[in-house]
Amino acid sequence: MEEKELFELDEYELELEEWEQERAEKTAFLASLVRQGESEADTKATLKELERLADTAGIEVLGSYSQKKNNPERGTFFGKGFLEDISQKMLAAQAELLIVNEELSPMQGRNIERDYGIKVIDRTEVILSIFHDHARTREAKLQVRLAELEYQLPRLKKLWGHFDKERGSVRSTGGSATRGMGEKQIEIDKRLIKVQIRRIHNAIDKITHQKETQRKQRINTKKICLVGYTNAGKSTLFNQLTQAGVLVEDKLFATLDSTSRQLKLSTGNPVVLSDTVGFISNLPHHLVASFRATLMEVLDADLLLHIVDSSDERYEYYIEQVNTVLQQIKADNIPQVLVLNKTDLLDKVYRNLLKKRYPDAAMISAAQGINIDELVSIVEHKALGNQTLSIKLPYDKTSLVSKLHEIAVIKTEDYREDGIYLTVEISSDDRYLIAEYTVE
């Protein structure tokens, strides 16, 4: 295909329906490196997470193995003896795939498959597969496709190398070596992929621009965003707060598309609540970059609700991982409320210990609807600067009483001879209305 023909593809709509895929391999072994200082518990936990990822991707895990090694082998990631042993065990168990719990270089993946006869993928590829299956809207599909193409681009030789083996030694009549068919095919494919990447970038830029326009239109509306490690219960809480009825599944990355709904607060102030894609440790940087249109919701927030599964013994690690991603996307300066979810699964002693450790956190159960009102009060205080004040209004300001009933929470209301005495909870934006009437 000529250069001109390639770039004319820009004029056509990207056909997302064409990228449906199904992984043929359904059984796998998991493998991980254990570096110095890493505990056995940490290794088990990371492999368990990889197993959950594999399960979400529709792959049955038949065994998990690890090798103690500070640094991966440059050519094959694992050592020779470990790979030979794994190869034999996979053959005996009829495991079709080896999933490595880190991102492999293209060379490492090729060498493992060539030298040990093992079909291998890495953690990033499993995550991409899940994202691929869970993308529903055009925006999510575009973002996932971009991440897939950027992952595939340096790995094309893995797909086309066999052509070079068959044709690379053929000589022309003039005696000089011809270029292998595989090499030509790689170059064509690279050009095609680069064109697609550029087209998708352009499409995502348009979505980003539309979101920016929408953001400017609701400039006076406070925005709150749910963030957290995947499967922390964000979508369940979103449903509790908004009755939105979004999909809730006990799977990693059940939510990919950002969903926004109006959150009704007691003061009546307009607030938009957004649910976002879950974070995960070692999230591939190109995946974070691809999802910039969705992550704009986070960057645009006035307040973040950081949802944590407090029943998971690794909750502190997950808090750290989410804060690392927030730092990556430059959202670490946005005010944050820590929300310890699933507290109904904890015993009383552990709940009290958590409360002492995180005194400012909201302790809730989104599934059971426990302490949701307390969370809403914290949100009102943090996002709106709500404050409870005592005021005394003259009787010629009765119209202001009606206004306060619309925009504030009236806690007490007493009509006396010398005026109307009220205790009101009001946002910082509306406080100017009653500033001259406040009393001790």
C-alpha cells in the first residue's frame, strides 16, 4: 500500500466492530519472580491477583510458580532451569499458556516461545484482554484499542518472524540476498498500525475537546469523583448514592466507562458524581495515557472519594497504589476523602482499630447501606464547605427564610418577638446571604 493510500484511511470512520477477538487458550500456569526483600505472603498475594485477572479474562489457572531472582534474565526473564521445569509441568498438566506477572520485553517473549516451546503472555496483555472485553462505549473502545496497538507495535516480529526463517536465505539472480517476506510484512504492519494510532488519537482528542466544552458549561457545579483499586466497591457505592443502577460484578475492571449522575444533597446545591475505571498496581503507563479522556473526570474533580476494601488484608498497599496512579496523572493535589468500605465484614475490634488509624475516614458498607448518611455529610462539608450557623432574622426578611429552606438545611426554626431564630447548615458559596445575621 502506498503512503498516500495509507493516509487516506483518515477520512473513514474507525470500524470498532472489526476488533472483536477471542483468546483460544483457556488454561494457564502463572509465573512470577521473587526479589530479595519480598515476603512469601506478598508473592502469594500478587499471584492471587494475577489469578483473578486470568479468571476475569476467561482463563483457568492450573498452577502457580515463582523463582527467587533479584533481576530478570535479559533474554528470557526467568532462568533456564526454571523454564525447562515449567515447560515439562505445563505439558503434563496440558496448560496451554504461561502468564508472567510482569511486562515482558518483545525479545523475552520471543525467546521463551522459541527456546522452550511455551506460549507466553504477560500481565499487561491479560489486562488489555479484560479491557477489550469490558469496553462498551465508543470512547472506551477507542481508548482500549489505542493501548492494544501501542502494546503490539514493538512485538510485531514475534508474529511475523517465521516468514524470515522460510524466505530470508533466498538469493536473487544477481547473487545478493533479498529481504525476507517477514521483514517486509513487519514494515507494512508497522505503517498500518501507526496510521491507526494517529487516527485514534485524533478521535480521542475530539472526545476530550467535547468533555472540556461540557466542563465549561457546568463550571458552577461541584464535581466529585470515585476512585479506588479495582473491585473496591465503587460502582456499588455509586448506585447507593445515585440509584443509577450501573453494572456491579465481582470481577476486576467491571467498570471501564466513566458514568456521571447528579447527587442530591440536603442543601440542594448541584453536585455531579462520577464513577471511574478501577486502578491496579503496575498499571501499564501506555494504558494510563490511552485512558486520558476518561481520567479527565478525575482531574476535573473538586473532591475525590477514595474507596478502599477494608476487608482485604492488603488494603494499605492498595491505598498506596491508587495514590501512585493519582500522582502519575497529576491528580494528587485534589482534596480526598478516604472511604473504608465493606466494614460489615470486619469484627468490632478491627473496626475500632481502623477508626483510630484513620480518624477522618468514612467507615461504610455500600452493599448494606451502612453509614451512607455520614458519608454524605462529610462530602457536603468537604465539597461545599458546609457549616452550621445560628442566625437571627428580622421579620422583614421572611423571604430569606423561604430561600434558606431551598438552599440550606434548617435544623431549628423559632419565631420570637424580636425576630426569627434559625440554626442552618449552609454551604460556603451561600454563606454571604446570612453573614450579617449570624449570632453566637
